[in-house]
Amino acid sequence: MSVCTKCNGTKWYFYDENHSTICKLCCTHSEGWWDLTRFHYGYREGEDNRCCLTGCGTMRRDLPKP
């Protein structure tokens, strides 16, 4: 099993000395999806506008299609 090079397997990483965030590379998106409305940043008309509830920032439309 390989260890993530971004977070070293912790699922969190520091992006500066005072802030950390969820590792996008390790997130399994298992918490579900939140539907963005047209008032949210990242919304695109006519596209899948669901965002990961875990907070990694991944949009469902950006994931590879099964």
C-alpha cells in the first residue's frame, strides 16, 4: 500500500503555517454530496453541481465517469 505524498496518510495537510485542509487525493467522498445553487462559486448552468460534503472541494462532475 502506498502512502499519499501530499498528506503522508493523515488525510489532512497544512497549506500554510496556520491552516490545514482535507487532502483531495485521499478523500473517498463517503459523506455524500451537497448541491450548489447558482449563487455559489463553482456553479455551472446545466451541469452536475454536487460538491463533496467532506469538504475536500471536489465537484462530482470532475470525477471520472464509471
